[in-house]
Amino acid sequence: MRWRWGLRLGPGERARHLQPLAERPCDGLRQPVASRASSSYIVSPCLARPDVSDAGTVLTEEPMSISESGRAEPAGAASTVPVAQRRRLRTFDALSVPAFRLVISSNLMQFAGMQMMSLVQGVLVFRLTGSFAALGLTALANAIPSLMFYPVGGVVADRFPKKAVLFTGQAAVGIISVGLALLAAFGMLAYWHLLVTAALQGALQATTTPSRHTIIPDIVGRDRMMNAIGLNTSGTNLMQTVGPGIGGALIATVSAAWAFAVMAALAFFAAALSARLPRRPMYSFAEESARAGIAVQRPRGGFSDLAQGARHMLHNEHLRTLISVNFIIVLLSMPYSMMLPGYVEEVMKKGAAEQGVLVAISGVGAMLGSLVIASLPPRQRGPLLVGVASIMAVTLIGFSLNTHYLVMMPIMLALGISSAMRLSLGQVLIQTYSEDEYRGRVVSVWMMQYSVVSFGTFGVGFLSEWFGPQLAIGGLAVVLLLFTASMGLFNRGLRRLQ
């Protein structure tokens, strides 16, 4: 049981009730609450008693329930948010938070530099060596440290201030880019320089990515998390389309040295934005849990932290389901993107220019898909995830059957939309159903999906050699469709995820 204040809240109390947890005042007149810490939510142990001078206040006593956003609300109580406000389009809600504007701007600058680096690095490696094997070795040099350091990045995100982690990582990327710019400017750049920097960047990216993703709920709270992640994903998808174009234009019109200099400027600008972030989370659900008397696991260090995170994921049914289902979806669906160059040339008889157009169309679709997720309310997200994966499977079947370039354009648009929706939904769900103190480690495991894509591509490559790319991609798409149908029909836990 808990005292609550009726719907006729005075304006002063309404403003105070809607404050973030870290800023909400408590005057000591707290009523006991049946707090709960589950895999999904942690309920605040108190609510400051309002000033009785607020006009129109009504004191009632009702049992508490858990809202779909994870907040405590009286059973059967209506929301204090006006109906018109609840129904309005919420696509850009999270941008009203100043700290989130800093985060998304910093992420955009950093991701633009990463996409530029990916293209410029590949072009220079091939110019210096003329070898496709050297390109593959460079990709491997980046992937192996990434796979090794993602768990470390999860522990770092849970143990250290995320602001400091982001600033340090972005500044380090800027320093690496300055070094490459100087080497290129003086004509001293060699292949081994690019190989070493690829490995360093893989380690840095894996160490900082969990912090970059988990800082978003700390700033916007759970209520706006889905909207914020959708906007962030939309922005990174935009940079995925724009970044390589900028890098290629700089190499073609100026020089590689200037391209690296622009990357350095973007990285330092991102670090400057990260330096302006709040020192402490605006929303701290772990602190609320501790005040409620609920045990919170404290960092122990090293492998003990990794083991705690693994136990949390194994014992949490929702996380087990989400991570395993996502890895299977990624393994069966995403290799098509890495097989696209060969598919366009061998099956469609087109060249690099046409491939670039298809990739750009997919990027536009990804941006649109992320904006759709940002606009949706936080309801029925489990069934939506299954539905989006099913749409991906059907679209990939169409992809494998098609040999016409113009028909491939809407197919790539649909693939971009559905893949971005799947990615955004997954990020929201794993952070929703993870305890606050484990969020970084959970996200680090989630981010390993990019390594899973490499393994899937390896298998699809061999299948394509034996049976052709159409049959290889189409066969995996059929398996994906059967898998998503079985999840939708028989996995009740996934269907019930909100």
C-alpha cells in the first residue's frame, strides 16, 4: 500500500513528480513501498510528499502497480499526462533533453569518422599492396581485438564513469588519425601502419561501444529510452551513408592526409561534446534499488565481474531469449550485405556504381526504420521483433529470386527498414530487461553480433561457391522464416515482451 495524490495535482507537485530520479526532492515524509527489483524494473522506494498548499490535491490510498515504462503507478490510475500529449507523434521527444543532444551529436561525429576510416583504410591498403588477401587480413586485424575486448568494454561500462570512457576513447581515435595524417603527408605510410591501427581501433571500439549505448538510458530514463535509441540508430545509419562518400571524395579531390585530418577533427569534436556531459547519471535505477533495501552487486574486479554478468544473463529468461534469438537472426539474415558486391556483379551483371546506389538506398531505409521505432509507443515490442524478422526473411527470399536492378531498389529499401528496426528493438529490449548494474556487460555480449555476421558470411561464401549465391542466400532466408514462425507460435515469453 502507498499514499498517492489524486489526479487533481497542483502545478508545483506535477512538475516535481515528473523530475528525474537524481533530481527529485525528498523531504523525509516517506511512505513504505513494496519495492521490487526484477529483471525488468526497479521501483522507487519513496515519493516526496507534496506541499499540501497545492490547490486541488486529493489524498487517496491505493495499491501500486507497475507501468509499462517501469514506474510505480496506482492500480487503475489514469496517467497525469494529457490524452492529447500521449497521442501526439513522439519521434523527437528525446531531443528535448539537452544531455541527449550532446550524446547523439558526439555519436554522429564519431560514427562519421569510423565510416570514413573504413573506406579510406581499404582504399589505401589496396593501393599499397594490390592484394585482396591484404584487405581480408586488415579486416581480421580489426575483428579479432573487437571480439576479445567487447567483454572488457562491458565491465568498463559498469565500473567506470561512461563520460570518461567516451572522452578517452574518442581522444585516442583522434590521436591515431593525426598520426596517420602525418605519415600520409610525408609519404611514409606503409601497410603495416594500417594493420596496426586497424587492430588498435578494433580494441578501442569494443571497449567504448558498451558505454556509448548504455549511457542513453542514464540520460533519458526508461520512459524515453526507445525513442532515444531509435533516434541514435537513425543518426548512425545516416552517417553510414554519408561518411564513406565524404572519405572517398577527400581521397579523390585532395589527398589521404586530408582525409585523416578530417577524421581527427571529427574525433576531437566528439570528445569535446562528451566532456560536456553530466558527471553523474540523471537516472540511476541502481541507487533507487539500494535505497529500497535491495541488494545490488558491487564490482569485484577482473574475471569476477565477467562471471557475474554471465550468471545474470543465464539466469534471466528474457535476456537468454533475446540474445539467442537475435544471434540466430543475425547469422541467417545479415551475411547478404557482405555478399552484395559479388551478387551485383555475378547475378545482376552490374558494377560498383550500381552497388553504391543500392547501398545508399539501404541506408535511407535504415534511417526510416529507426525513425519508425523512435515514433512507436513502448508496447508489444516482443511480437514486433518477431514480425520485423519475418519481414526480413520474406524480403531476402525476394532478394535471392530477383535478377533485375530496378526491382532490387525497393527490396534494398525494405531490407534497410527491417534490419534497422530489428537492431533498434533489440537494443531497447535488452536494456529494458537488464539490471542497471549489469547493463554494460549485457550490451557487450549483444554487440558481438557483428562478429557473428563474419562467421555467417564465411559459411555463405562456401555455400555460394557450391550452389550459387541465389540459392545460398535464399536457403538461409527460408530457414529464417521457419525460425521466426516457430518463435511467434511457440515462444510465449517472446510474445509477451513489452
